[in-house]
Amino acid sequence: MEAKDRGGFFLCLLWHALLYLPWSLPAWVLLILHVTVGLKLVWFWVALGVWLLCIVLRTLLVLLARYGASHRMPVPENKNPYSKKVRDPYADMR
């Protein structure tokens, strides 16, 4: 019996964005420097884009790991006539 899918890419992306929200602090500091000192606004967008790119890459890594862990290889049939027939202990988990 397959496990029910509890969410996709966007739910995972939202979770990672909330989890790593403090990592966007340099972008907000650059926005404050834009308002007070007159730093170019493009640096704020670059920092925010780098933060978002890191979040997207982390999300893809987590989803790829989840995808790889959910696909199991089939157990080959025992064709050795001299070996004991043993019950598969992991049969209930598949």
C-alpha cells in the first residue's frame, strides 16, 4: 500500500521559505540601506534572488530524496534449489 502524498513542490517550497526566513536578512538590510544611504535597489533584488534560489534548490533536493526513497527495487526470486525457502521479513512493508 502506497503512502498518501501529503503535498507537492509548492507546499514544500513554502515550508522552506518560512523555515529559512532569517536567511533573507541581508536582503532586508540592503533595502534599508537603499532607503537611508541611497544604495542601488538592484543589490536588494540580487540578494533576495540568491536567497530564493537557495530555497528552491533545497526544496528540489528534499523532493528528489523523497522520490528516490519511495521507489524500492523488486526482490528477485530465489532460484537456488538447495537453499531453504525463507519468509521475506519485509513483505508487509511493501
